[in-house]
Amino acid sequence: SWINASRAKIDRENWFLVVELILVRGVEIYMYYYVVPENRIITWIERVNGYLLFQECTTVWHWNHKRLELEAQYWKHVEYFPHGIDVHLPEVRALRVQLNWYRVGECLTLQSLIQIN
């Protein structure tokens, strides 16, 4: 089956395969991605057109920004499908610090916009 062949290609037991059946013009298509807990990202085993995924990154071309989008999609997956994914206390603390830095950055950007106007 396709699932077994896909898993054989990656040979990673700790990656989670997520498959979604969608209909496109009456044709069944299986969309998929892998969840990679140790890197906190999602990925694919074939080349993927990332237009829809990275559409918010239109002015940012640096890989770190795109990696952040893959990590955001990972956390979205964890939010919707938490089964089998452990989030340990040090990770929670690190995320809290990271989110606080984003909040500080947003506040500084907002303040500078207010001063300009």
C-alpha cells in the first residue's frame, strides 16, 4: 500500500504520517504530511509546492522564516491532534519565552507605527 511504501522511504519510527482524503473535481486525492516531533516541524518526502503554506512569507525569503512556518504548522497539528505527542515542561518554558519575545516585538512595532502617525 502507499502508506507502507511511504513509511519505508523514510525509515523513521517516530515520525507521524497524517493523510487526508479530499475530492478535487470528483477525483479522490490523498493529501499527506509527516509530523517530526524531534524537530517540531511538518515535512513531506516528495517535493511540494509550498505556495499555499508560505503565502504569508511573500516578502521573507530567508529559510529561518519558512522554518518558523513549518514549526507553526507543527503546533497547529499538536493542537488538533495531541495524541502520541509529548510536550515536556522545558519545551513549554522555552515556548513561553519565545512567545514573550514575539509579543515584545509586536509592541515595539506598534509603538513605532503610532509615533509615525
